[in-house]
Amino acid sequence: MRKDKAVAFQLRKAGKSYRDIQRELGISRSTLCDWFRNEEWSKHISKSNTNNNITISTERLKLLQEGRRKMLDDKYNAVAVEAEKEFQIFKKDPLFMAGLMIYAGEGDKRHKNCSRISNSEFYLHKIFIKFAEKYLDIKRENIKIGLILYPDLSPEACLKKWSTELNISESNFHKTQIIKGKEKTKKLQYGVGISIISCTVVIKRKILKWMELSAIEEF
């Protein structure tokens, strides 16, 4: 028997993995597989090592998840503190409060990372877009618009109208959605517009924090 084979068997019986033995003795994995293939005790060690690796991987994943959760909690706590400071600075500005009230009435509350409003009135979108530009530092060229229309409305005419009214490039518009329900005739001349200012959790949390503070503030 090769000397290194005897040592390999000793290491294997001690519970070492193929990788450990390969690293220590420089024996190829294929050779180790040939040596241990028919050894029942080696199969038990393989199963035991596999179970141990699963346990270690699970524990590592848990630690990573806990670390990530703590990092996000710290980040969002910092956002909340920043939002409180900004609220005290902005709360007397009519545009700031108008933007918050528009979001309170027309904004998305369900999705944690999407900040958008839906309405048929151009002026509400204009106010909200100005709010986003001034207080959230959102550039107009990064704002996306969606349209919801009835089948008898002209998508091209409506897109042009919304683009002109909001001063948003047509290239920033998502694919138009056509409502195909029982009502096939137009209820609104230019449909419903959706202004999407951000798809980040931080922005959404900041808006919601401002709304929370405005609800308890005594003006």
C-alpha cells in the first residue's frame, strides 16, 4: 500500500473530507474517490460531513441575514431621524404640505419601495412633481409617467397631452394601459396619469415619516 494511501485512510477515518485530505496530501479527488468508494464507513463520514456542512451553511446564512437586517434597521433609523429634522425645516412651506397631502390622498401606500400618485388632474401631478424636485432631490428627467386609458381614447393624443402638461419627455412614459372592462367609453378625457418619482425604500420611508409627523403636528 502506498504510504500516502495509508495516511489518507487514517485522515478519512478521523472524519476528514476529501477536500481536507487533498489539501493536506496533494492527492487528487478522483484517486480518493476510487480508494473510498466501496468503504461503508467512508459513506457514513460523507453523510455526516454533508449534514455538518448544511448546518454550518444554515448558521452562516442566519448570521448574514441578521447582519443585513441590522444594517437596514440602522439605515432606516437614520432616514427617520433625517426626516424629522427636515420636517421641522420644511413644514411651513405651502408646497411641502401640499405635496404631502396629495400623497396622503392619491399616493401608493402598499408597496414599500415605490413612490407614486395616480390621478386624472394635471395640476395635482404638477404640484407633486415640484414637491419631489425640491424636497426629495428627484430630477425631472428621472420621473416616469404611466397612463390608464379607455379603449376609445387615442393613446398618442393622450400621451402628447400629458407630456406637454407635465413637461416630461415622452420617452419617460411607460407602456399605456388600456382598460377593457364593462365601460368601453371614456369617462375621463385624457385618462388617469401615474407619476412615479422613485422606486427606493428610503424615499418611500421618508415620505411616510413626513406624513406621520404632519398628522400629529400642531400648526
